[in-house]
Amino acid sequence: MSATKKNFKVEAPLAGRRLDVFLSGLVREVSREKIKRAIAAGQATIDGEKISDPAFKLKEGQAVGLDIDTAPYRLKPTALKLDKVYEDNDFLVINKPAGLVVHPGAGVWAGTLAHALLAEYPQIAEVGENLRPGIVHRLDKDTSGLMLIAKNRAAFEYAKNIFKTRQVSKEYEALLVGQLLPKTGVIEKPLALVPQRRRVEVSADGRPAKTEYEVKAYYQEPESAEHGLGIDPERSRRVSAAGTESVDPGLGIDFYTLVRVILHTGRTHQIRVHFSSLGHPVAGDNTYGQGRSIPKGLRRQFLHAKRLAFALPNGANLNLEAELPEDLQKVLDNLKQI
């Protein structure tokens, strides 16, 4: 243990910040999650009084204290079976199952992909960040599909650069609520993380984000088809003529749109937020789903990273695909294509 007493004064530029945000900016040896846990455990004080609320808003001139073990968290290797799609001396590409968290954080400190990678590839412990060994990019817990892992430092730097310079092609499949029109389009809306709400939102102050899509098929619940309910062809003509969604978004009960999605940027929750902003959230999305209908049998968000393509350092092109996992394919099989 290396418990340390930290003391700070709240200067004017930092007044109004949350206690955990304030401390994480000053105590950089440990993660914000560890700081939040320390605050919740009563290890923080403001003007000598204990406080256990990480969201407490600070005022100028207050004295903030924190008792915390500053020894960094170390991953414990944990054997998990990985679905390997491609591997060479530099890279590993896996097909991540839904439900697997990529790296520790947000209350999850065991059984992540990072723990599994360290168990099978101990040499990557020093590749990238401490809690994200070899991990170049990430997928949400409930998103399945292809992920690239770097097995050495040179490969990690190469991969980070091609992601940064947008030399990686990333395609997803998603099932959206309602009838999305027009059938092809590009969504360009800046996105910003809102920590106090634990969400990402469309914001003029956010970072640029670009999502391209193509409709693959429309579906509905079989019960709706039996009752003669279908997509409004007149509405389709009006939207197609206008070239944009200018009428009611068509979030009818039990209608869905399967889309191919191409990411041109890689912002957190980008696909989920962009389509939700159009009134067509990803089916099964508990955070951005707007309380809309969910297809029968769907137990998570219908989002799958299907394709990953990029050039290897030797110039060879790698183009990989992972078909829809069984749980998502079964949901489609139970719907009626229209």
C-alpha cells in the first residue's frame, strides 16, 4: 500500500467542477473510477468535513483533501476463450461477443478482454495504456464484432496512426426502430460527452462526427403483417422526392430498418447517438432508445461490427468480416421482411 494524503485549494478557474473531476485532474497516478470509489468510501474532505458524493460541486477557496492508495491498478491475467479471426506477429483480430467488457473501468474490474489478452499474451503488458494492453480501439459491452489488437509497441503505434488518419474501414450492421428514409444518407452532427449525465449528445460544442448508412431491408413483426399494417408508400414517395426526412419519422409500432453503417469518425457511442437523433434509435438500446419497441427475443442492442479493413505494415491489404452472431440473426429470422 502507498496511501497518500493529498491536499488542494479550489482556484477560480476550477470552481463549479464536480469533486471527482477536480481530483482526477490533479491526482493523475490513479483512475477517475478509483478516485470515485475513494470518495464514496469517505476518504475525501472539504474544509475538513468528510464528503462521499463524487458529484459535489466545488466553490472557489474550498480546501479539498483526499486519502488514497496511489499504487496503480494492475491487471490480473484471466484466461478466457477468444474468437480469433486473424493473427500474425504484430496483430490479432478477434470477434468480440456481446457482454464482454473491453477493459476495466466504470465498476467492472475483472473478466474483461484486457485481462484475457494479458493471460494469453503477457508480452503486451507494456503495449499501450496500463489498463488497455494492446487495445487500439473499443466496442461497447453489448456490441459484438471485430476488434484489432496490437501485440507489440511498433504495431500499436502503427495502428493508432492509421485509425487517427482514417485509413481503417469500419462497417457495422444495425437494426433501427421505425422506417428510416431516405434509403441512403450521411449524418454529420458533432458529439460531446456529458459526464454528469453519463451520455453522449449532439452538441455544437462537440467534436465532428460522420456516419454514412445504406438501408438493407425493412422488417415488421409478423403480427402486424397479419393485421394488414405496413409501411406507408405515400410517405416513402414524399421523403424520396424531398431527398430528406421532412415528414413524420414513421416510428410506427413494430417496424424496423436493417442498415449497413460506415463510420468515418470513431466517437464514443457515435452510431447509437446519430440514429437516435433522427428518431430511429438502435433497437434494444437502453440508453438512447427513447423507450421504443423492441423486437421479440432481442436481449441487447442490435449493433454488430461486421467489417474491418486496413493495410498491414508490409503493404498487404487485410479485409475481414464477421457475420451476424446467432442471437441477432435469430431476431431477424423471427421478423417478416417487407
